[in-house]
Amino acid sequence: MNSLKRRTLLGAIAASPLFSIPTAWAQNAVLKISHQFPGGTATEGDFRDRLCRIFATEVEKRTKGSLKFEIYPGSSLMKVNSQFSAMRKGALDLSLVPLSYAGGEVPEVNIGLMPGLVPSYEVGASWKNAEVGRELNRLLLDKGIVVVSWIWQAGGVASRGKPIVEPEDAKGMKIRGGSREMDLMLKATGAAVLSLPSNEIYAAMQTGAMDAALTSSTSLISFRLEEVSKSLTTGRGKSYWFMFEPLMMSKAIFDKLSKEHQAAIMDVGAEMEKMAFKAAQQDDIDVAAVYKKTGANVVDLSAATVKRWQAIARETAWKDYAEKNENCAKLLKLAEKLL
């Protein structure tokens, strides 16, 4: 049989509804989940690590072991800032990482850490099914990223000296904001800004290279920043600081899976969101107790103070973001509808 006839016959067989050519990806796969947070167990430790472990166990169970997972905490698989790009290229399967870390590569994603734009967990949770969430999801799919779990976290400010509460308190301080937009707001108050992932904050504060850092309540606990801090401004109750930190998957890898495997991943991912919602809120409360135990000065934000920060953000971060491109302007307008 010549090669043309062989290719024609194989094509006809593959197209038959009664025949399918099994592939390793359609039947079995071991997927890697990477994140920057301290490792633990399914019941102890940073809730983001716990979420990854529970997610992995449940998907494996629902797929009868045909999908398995390896979890790499503490940036043990690859550096934090490489994860988003690696997922886009299909070089990393899944990651739980602050979306804004990819702002230099995809400017639109900085909306995930836009000061003053998300006023509560309830508003953050509503993004998924609102216009802004659908548009953000579309954009990420176009960039090769599948959002598996929508996770929001409030944050606070740990400081080596006085607490940073009002905008005036930040003047002259060296502060880590966490995104371009947070940095723009902080610069407007007279602060000097530093850019580094949350797992590098401890060393920078310990050496005095940094005076204060904004990060999630969970990271304020997990990275033991109370050991190098004398003050904490919490995110409990009210905050101008909410971060989108989803569990994401490479679309290139996702598309290789069977429909059944895809459904299991998305179903379990959605179920994890309730756990994340409760755990993040609990950490906003727990972080205050952790810092008080060390004798740190712990303060909360008032509604009036949050509005002051939001006003600065509108004139700096929001304006700069909207001017980036049409997608950014559109996302911002859609997000403002939920305020």
C-alpha cells in the first residue's frame, strides 16, 4: 500500500465515531502545580498550599487516578515571576500566583491588584460572573491561560517602624506595593517603592532595605513577617487592598486533556472558591492576633481612610491603567460598575 492510500485509510478510521486513537494525554497525565508559598499539608499551613493539595486529591479521585498531581511549594520548581509565562508556553501545568505579577508581560492583568477598585470580598467574588470577569477571562484565554479557581485576598501593611495608616504616613518610606498600580499610588504619597515577590519580603525588611510591605494577610502570617515588624495595619473589616490570586492552568495543557478531565478540573476548581473565601477572611482576623502576640502595634482602617487612599488611586493608578490600551480602559469601566 502506498503512503497516500495509507494516510487516507488512517484518516477515515480516525474519523469514525466507533474508533478513537488513545493518547497519553487523553488517558493519563501527571500535572505539576507550582506556587511560592510555604508547603504544608491538606489540613495545616498556608491555605493556598492547602487548596492546591485538596484540589489535587479531589480531581484525582473524580478521574479515578487517571489525573495525578505533583505540588511544588516555595518556588521549588521555578521562580515566581517565571510561572505565568511558563504556563502560556505550556512549560508549566498549573500555578497559584498573584495575577498582577504578570503585569509587565500582559498589562491588562494589573487590574488584579488595583488599589481601591475592589472594596470587599463579596464584590471580588462577583467578578467571576459579571461583565468584568467574563472580559478578563476572555483576555486570559487569548493569552493561553485558563482560570481554574477565582480567589481574592485582602491585605495589610507590615512595617519595621510606625504603622502606615493614612497616606501621609508613607512619605519617605521604602515600601513594597506589589504591582505597578500600587506603586503609583504609593509614589503619590511620597514613598519610595521596591518591586519583589512576597517570598523575598522577609529578607528585605530584615536587612533594612525595605521599611514596609503591602501583602495579603495570609502572606503576612506564612512568611513570618511579624518577626521583622513592629507595626501592622490589618485588612480586616475594611481595606483598599484586594488582590486577585487565582489558581490557573496552561491552556495548551488543558486543551490536551479529555473533556471529562477538563470538566473535573473546572468543577473542583469552582468548589475550591468557597474554601478560599472563608480562609482569606479568617486570615484577616488571625493576622492581628499573630502580630499582637509579638507586641506589635496593630491598627485597622476606617471607612474615611479607605476613601482617602481610593481618591489617590483614582488620580494615579486608575488613570495610568486606563491609558495603557483599549482593553485596560474597558476592564476598568466594567469593574467600576460593581462599586
